[in-house]
Amino acid sequence: MTTKTISLKELSEKILGRVLPVIPVDLDEFFEEDDDGNWVIDSDTRIQVREEEVNFDFIEKKIQYVLNTGDLSQLDPIVVVKMPDGSYKLLDGAHTAGIKIELGHTTSDAIILDFEKDLGGSISHAKMLGNLLNKPAKEKQAYTINDVKNSLYEFMAEKEERGEDPKPTEEEYNWFVSLFPDVSRAQLGQFVSYTSAGGRQKPAKSYSKEQLKNIAKTYEIMERFDGYSIVGPYNLGHAQNVALSAAMLKMAEKNTKKVVILLYCKSKSQVRAWVDKDGNPTKKRTNLLQKFNTLSNRFHVEIVVEMIKYK
């Protein structure tokens, strides 16, 4: 375990210190282009470290900064992992990649790591490295405690797949603390207490403002919802206030008695508020839908709630 600890730390220091070779890679390997010419994240080409894929507000802010100043110096090379089948997966620099492709760049400088040789063929090692690279400098967002927790769960799941006890040993606990010194041994133990076998958690699906607008347009032309007013999408945290108010105003404006409220989960915590670990509806979700149903009956209108894809 000690060897791997040193390896990940040294590797992160080499990457951050810009001592590894840098080569250009095509940015479109990590995105898809929709029918309107917008770049959309291709989740299958990412090793996701954070709970959400990207923060689009952060990207838009930095794009405007570059447009205003012409300063690209804060955009470091992205870090890409070459997988055993020869494909590339983006490990670090999701925000940088998003900024560059929206600015019209077709390539980006990149540091290429080998999945087997550099990361021991382990996704959990890749995620730990990704967290070590998420320093709060330049155009990045620092790792969070939940990011470390998800790396721990990934590590536990890999142990279980190898037929080992998924619970970390004391040496492994110490290893995590050495990698992430702002996370305590007690916190790690608490994370483990939540699950006996660990588990992989996919990030909440991220949508840009343009994507959300296009989703709304799609619902507006669906035969299934002909005659309905469409509002949203709104993130789940706004379902009981902003979304509901918009729905009532929209029906009044369009003189209809039928409305579709589109919702999405902007974070892993909102996903957990919508479904439990087994994918079943939560009490919060049931209460929310019951409230909408009560209002529908009270005001003799039809309120339909549609949750868009969240993972």
C-alpha cells in the first residue's frame, strides 16, 4: 500500500509541476454535438471524480473572462487516461476542456497517463489522483469531502470484487488520510459505517442552460403533451416554490388547465432526495407529488411532473 501512496502523490506532484510530457489531443473526443451545434458532455469518455459532472456557471464565467481579457494562462493541460482498449478518458480538466471547446479550440494540451502502468488498472486510484489534482488554483474547483467519500466507496467496491473484505484496514485508512489530510480518520470511518460493502455512485447528470432550453422545446412538440403548458426544467430544490408558481402563472397566461413541470437533479444530494440507494421513491418525493396532486384536485387542474435523466 505504501508504494501506491507514494506513487499517487508523486504522480500528482509531477502533473501539477508540469514535468511530464504534454501532447495535443482532440477535444471532440470528450463531447458530442447536438442538432443545434451545441457541445454536450459525453459521460462515457470521463472518469468522473466529482459528484456533478461540471459547473456550467463556472465555465460561462471563465469563458467571459477569456473573451474580455484574452488571457489563457490559467488553463492548464488536461489529464487524460489511455485505457486498455486504446480509448482516452478525461480524468482532470473537465472545466478547462469545456471552456476551450466553447471558445472554438479543437485541441488541448494534455498529459497522457496509462491506466495499467500509471494507475495499476484501478478506477479508484484514478479517482484519488483526480482529487489530488483538484487544487483550488487556476481554472479548477477543489475536491470536496463528498468527492473523497466517493473515492473511498469506489476503493471498497474494488476490494469486494476481488473477494476481499471491503472495509478498509487501518493501513488503508492511514493511506487515505495521507492523501487527503483535510479529511479525518473519524470521517472516513463514518463514511464506511453508512455501507457494509461500499458502492459506486455516479455523478448527477449536468445540463447547460442551452440543453435545458432544448429539453423544454422537446416537450412542447411532443404529441403526448399537446394542449399542456410546459415550465422548467427547474432543479429539484425549486420544485415547491419557483416551479409551482411558474406553473400556475403559465396556465393563467395560456388559459389552460394542464401543465407539465420539468425537474432535474443538479447534485448527488438532490438525486438522493428523489430516489433511495435502491432506486425507490423517497418520502420527500412522495410528499412533493402528493402536494401537487392535492393542488390539482383543489383547483381542478392537471399538474404533471416529469423528472429528466439524472445519471
